[in-house]
Amino acid sequence: MEKQKTKGNSLAKKMGISLVCGLVAGIAMMMLRESLNGSGNESVWAMINSILFQDITAKGAEKALGIFYIIGQLFIRSLQLVIVPMVFTSITLAIGQISDTRTLGRISFKTIAGFLICSFFALVFACVCGIVAFNAGIFQIQVEGLEGAAGSTGSNPLNVILNVVPSNITAVFSSNTSVLAIVFLAVALGLCMNVLGEEKTSVLKKLIQEVNDIVVVFLNYVVTKFGPVAIFVLLTRTFATYGINHLKPAMAYVALTTVLLLLFLFVGYPLFVAAFAKVNPVKFAKKITKVAIFGFSTSSSAATLPLNVKTTTEELGVDDKIASFVLPLGMTINMNGTAIMQVVATLFIAGCAGYNVTLFQLIVIALLALIASAGTPAAPGAGAIILFTILSGMGYVNDGALLAYSLILAINRPIEMLVTSLNVVGDSACSIYVAKSEGMLDETKYNA
């Protein structure tokens, strides 16, 4: 246990150092970009950008090197490579090990209840602060010089319910965007294995366990060996590609959303584990920090899942059976950070577009944000794209709204990074609550 604790602390320190270095380097690059472009040396920045930061898949980037982009994408893709097998095997094994259907039902109920409790407080918090800012006129900003959000289409947020049950099993396993359907298939398979019994499913269970073991070994290696370097590269590139002009028009949205997310991250979740799990919130905050940093850097709940599982089980003392069920499920439907961002963004867009927002409309926005966030893929930038379903549901689709939505798409990357931190920390907090209520939390390990 002492060895695991030392390894965890070492990784956390490395990630913390990478975070600071990445932020410093990124801000320095952003200032260099502004300086060069402002002094007529655009060609110099264009060369630096081509060598270090350019997205080599973009049109016109055929001759770019994009060193930071390539390193970051290789790391993220190596994590995305095993999202589907990890979620499928971990949940199947977790369900298969709980032979008592009453116990399974109880754990499922507590998991959903934990998610809803966190979501309720997150949405109330966002709605109260957002409507105060809206009524104060902070969001009444003129958005100029942007093109409309062409090609964005809305859809009924309730489609997320239909997508839970897939019509084609092979299509689900070939895409990282259908994680909710993977969860359904894993639960169904685990329940069927329970019904058939150990004798008839021993070979299948052994195969699934071995695949899960291979995935865990691969992910541990990628995270521990390459995680700190990837954090530095991803952060530096993110801030280097955003000029000051991207942030100025919507500084009110950026500032308010950042403050709300940070408050819920550093105050809301520790209070949740203290109140509902009756454990020391300081221990939780200290140990989960590296998961939050990793989520911030990758901007992907899916990419952060492996480290979250490792930290939650090995350092926070949650039983594997609970963590293997709660964390993958939370990655798909427990998106409190996304919900907060979407509420504030919707109110910002409504203010820019000249719409009035009543109390009833605010409640509808909150409900749509809850549903839409649950259907948001655990991938970078997905929250801002799904935001359009809320806008279309509320009827906020005039030219002003589309211009403001375009602005959100342009500047939302830093916000999405912080949103991911909130999402992954919330999953861990809920797993602690469920584990404690089931007597499956090792408090000695938690308090170590």
C-alpha cells in the first residue's frame, strides 16, 4: 500500500509540474503570438505555428509539421483506443460479480441518485448565478464579425433515450460516441451471465477478464510514462492557438463560467462526500487532484477514465465492483460541469440575441441541460456542440443567437477543459458515496 501511495504521489507531482509548465508556456506563446501579429510579423508566427501547433489534418496544412499537435493526438488516441473494451469489460465483470439482483438494483438506484443529487445542486447553482448575471445586463454583448453557425442542427434531447438500445451491435463497437449503448450491452450481458451461472459462462468470463487485464496494463503504462509530457504539450498548444481577440468579446461568459466551475469543483464535491459519505473531504480533494489535472489537460472524460479508476480504487478505497460500475456509467451520463456550462452559455446567448428569460423558461433550460449533458459524448468539445439542442429546444435561433453560438464554439476550448475536470471528479465522488453506503469503502486506504 505504501508503494502504491508513493507512486500516486509521484504521478500527482509530475502532473502538477506539467500543468504549471504547460500554462506558463501556453500563456507565453499566446503573448508572443499577439506581439508578432501586432508588430507586422505575422509570417514569423505562421512559421512557429506550422512547426509546433498546426493541426496537420486541416485543409491547407499539408506541409506543416505540427509537432505538439502530433504528440498530443497520439496520446489521446492511445487512450481512446481502449475506451470501448474497457467500459464493456469492466461493467460486464462488475455486473457478473453481483449475483444478487436485489443488490444490483440497490447499487444502480444509489448510483443514479448520487448523480441526480450532484446534478440538482449544480443546476440550481448555475441557474441562480446565471440569471443574476443575465438580469444585470452582463450578457448583453454585441457580437460582431462572426459568421453564423452554419451546419449546426438541433435534435430532440430525448433521442438520448432511444440511443441507449442499439439496433446494430457491430456499429456500436466501432464508435467511441455510443458509450451509453455499450453500457446497456455490458449490463445485459452481465445479467445474462448471472442467470446462466458460473458453469456455463466460465470461459466467456475468463476471456472478458483477460481482455480487461490487458487493457489495464496498457493504460497504466500510457498514463504513467507519457501522461506528464502529454499534459504539457496539450496545454501549451491549447493556449498558443487562442489569441486575446478570441476571449475579449465574451469575457463575461468565460469569467462567470470559470468561477462557477471552480467553486463547484473545490467546494461542492468535497461538501458532497462530507455530507453523504461522511468522510474527510480534504483527503478526497488531495487525492483526486491529479485526476482533475489530467481531465483538464485532455478535455475528455473518456481519456481520463483509466486514471480515475486507478485513483478511486487504489487511493480512495472504493471497491473494484463499485468503481467498475459507477465510473464508466458516470462518464456517460454524469456531466455536471457540462450542465453548468450549458446553462450559462444558453443565458449568455439569450442575452446577446435579445431574448427575455422567465422563471419557467429558466427551469426548462435547466431540464434540457440535464438531458442534453447526459447525452454528451465523453470527447473534447462535445458539450458546446450539443448546446445547440438546448438552443433549438428553447427557440433561440435568430441571427443574433447563431452569432453568439459561433462565438461560444470559437472560445469554449479552455472552458471545456475545466468542465471535464468537474465531470470526472463528480464520478469519483459518487462512487465514494455508493461504496460507503454499501459498506464497500476501505476507509483505512481512503485516510492513508
